[in-house]
Amino acid sequence: MESVGSTQIQGEAKGAVCPHFHHAIELIGKRWTGAIVCALNESPMRYGELRKAVPGLSDRLLSQRLRELEDEGLVERQVEAGTPVRVTYSLTEAGQQLDPVLKELKVWARRWKKAG
């Protein structure tokens, strides 16, 4: 049975990593993904706004990461008809649920870097 603070699930060997946790950490841990999610956590953004919010991120990689996050149900895109077509990206409810986790990670990162 899963318990608070544990990644062990009933039937798994002690110390085994929960496959759901592993999938989530691998997804969020990909290069630039965390920064994209953090930027979208502030507000929905168009593609160009995301590029400015995450300096150093290439067009190809931003497109790839947005597709992955959309496929996983964390990001949604809204297309507004017109010339030119405007696409806005925002976090889904599942993506928004990462907010407290990301805030805690930021706190931990600041403490960790100060200690190092």
C-alpha cells in the first residue's frame, strides 16, 4: 500500500521506484521542461512569449517539449483563427497541480545551492 512520503506500492519490492513517479520525474526533468512549466505557471503564453521567458531555448526544442507536455495532458494549446493564427499555451488542471511541487523544489534548490 502506498504511504505518504513513500514511492513504494503494495506488491513492489522495498526500495523499488514507483513507475508513475519515474515517468513523471523523467518528463519534468527533461532539459527545459521544468522552465517551460514554470513560465506557463505564471500565465498562459504565446510561443514567442515562451521563447523570451526561457532564454537559450531553441525553436525546435521548445516545439518538441510543448508537444510532449500536450501529449501528457499537462499543457493545452488554444488556436485563435485569424491572420496570423495565434496559438496560446496554458497549463491544464493537471499541469497546474505541479505548482506546489515546483515551489518546494525552488525552495530546496535555493537552500542546496547556498549550502554548496
